[in-house]
Amino acid sequence: MSLVLYRKYRPQSFSEIVGQEHIVQTLTNAIASGMVSHAYIFAGPRGSGKTTLARLLAKAVNCQNRGKNDAEPCNKCASCLEIMEGRSIDLIEIDAASNRGIDDIRALKDGIKFAPTKEKYKVYIIDESHQITKEAANALLKTLEEPPSHAIFVLATTEIHKMIPTIISRCQRFDFKKLTLIEIVKRLKIVAEKEKAKIDESAIELIALNSGGSFRDAESLLDQVLTFTGVSGKKGEIGVEDIKDLLGLIEIGLVSKFCDFLIEKKAKEAIEFLNDIMDRGMDVQEFAKAIISYLRQAFIVKVAADDAISIDNPLVAGLTKEELEKMTKQAKSFDEKELSRCLNLFLEAENKMRFSPIQQLPLELAIIEHCVPGEK
């Protein structure tokens, strides 16, 4: 069985980490100077590299060949290889979503008393640590405050606000940022090159755009694309249309045409257009999301006014030169308040669609409210 891309190409050195340079610099300085803390909190969105950096920290502090003033693990010694292959006895990874109770923490506390089996440090990585119960968190407090010298804790969380302040106060906190489009594209290009895949840059940008700022999600999407094109026997370069077909993305030309009806206040035509694309099998929920994304980009173009936005700007990522020109023209047809109100109408409609007995009804009502005089 072949490994999925995000596991196959998980960074194995600090230099490979993209997008969290502020955290990498602090950690590598601490490792090189021998000032590693006993407990860390890694907080940030999913797929931003929290677990990857936690494993790198475990590997670096236990590396048998690491230089005195160096932070990078050698990736060749027995310790590094065991951690890389997931068979190190002294790297303990705990999923707090399923091991969150006081009995689980008591078992951890009992185990931490014993010295590492082979390594210098026992490293505990507690994922989704915000899900630890209040009683279990209180049981963990004393251990976090005064752990044995051979233990290091890394608490990873996507919801730092749910963690009790007394836990946070006993750890060094690092806040991971959501990855930018440029950072994700850079990483995807490296992975695609290693896979010897011919993929158009616009297609890579489209994958990055649909990853939600997560490296893991972006690499999973790329994996899906490469599998699809390999199975279908496609030759040559993978393009934007392949990505759109596979991910079920809405053609931007359809959204642009729909916005023309909104600008011209043609409610009847807009509703007929909406129902027509539904009859053709298009996902109306995805269409609603595409409208919101398009109106948001149009709003950004409108606000920029005289400062022309180019297609290289991440704020309008995914648009061709012609599509951006059309959007700019459409944005000029709205005033800012009208465009802002229209965007809010469709945001509310998209939320209501989940509970509506007729899925497209909230969108139809948003069209009427925007287009018909006297409904404002």
C-alpha cells in the first residue's frame, strides 16, 4: 500500500517547514542552545504543521549525531530512523479526542515516572488537547508544572480558547498561522516535482485555493488529482479543467453570468438561471459558495478603486486576466453599500439552505430581495 502524499512528503527537517518561520527560528535556537522547555502548546488551524513540528522537535532533541550548536536532526541515526518510521517507544502520541478522561491522564502520569527506554527524552504529543476533560486537565497540571527532567510535553490544539488558563500558563505557547496561497503553492510544486507530475501552475493554484489554508488538505487534493489522472490514463499536463471536473467546482463563467442578472435587477431571469443549472445536476450549495466567493472578490476590487488589482494578487486568486477584467467592470456597476448588502444577503441565504425544505428557496428569496424595488 502506497503512502498518501502528506505522509510520504512530511518535512523531515526544520529547513523544509514552510509558513511557520517565526516558530521554527525560536525552536531551533532553543534546541541549539540547550534551552528546550519542558512543555509547549502548539495552537493553530488544522493542517498548519503542528504535529509535524512536534515530531521534528522530538527527533532533534533525541538525535544521536546532532552537533553541539546545531538544531537539525541527522535523519540517519537509530533514534531519528525510529521516529521517522513511527516505531519509537519514547515518542508517545495521544489523541485527546478519544483519550480525554482522568483515567487516561493517570495512566500517562504513571508512565512518565519511568526513564526513556532508549532515548534521552520521552516526548509526549497530545493532539486535540482542548478535548481533555476539566478533571483530567487538573490532574495533568502538576505534571506539566514539574515534570521529570527526561520528559517533554507538546500539546497541540485547534481551539486554544477551550483550554483552561492554568494549563496554558505552564507551557510555552506558539501560535501557528493559517497558510497563505503562495506558501501552499510553493509546497505543492515541490511535491508535484518529486512525483514527476506535469501539472499546470493555474491548476496548482486552484488546488491551493480549495485547501482552506491547510497543507494536509492541499496535499490530499493533489493526491486525489494524481490518482484520478493516473487511473483515467490521461497523458500530458494536468490542467484547470481536470481539477474543476474532479472537485466539482463551479465554472466561474456561470457565476459571472448570474451576477449580470443581479446587476441588471432581472429577478425572473436570475431565478430561471438558478433552476436551470440545478436541472443540469449542479450542486446548488456549491453554487451558493461560489457566488459568495465571487461577490467577495468583486467587493475587494470595488474597494481598491483606483489601485488596480492584478491577477497575481492572492485576493483574486483563481481568476484569469479576462475574468478579472469582467469582474472589475461588474464591480463598477454596484455602489459599495449595494454590493455589501448583496453579499450579506447571499451569506444569510447560504446559511439558511442547510435547514430549508426547498434547498434553493433561500437563494431565490435573496435574489428577490436584491432585485425587486421596495423590498430593501
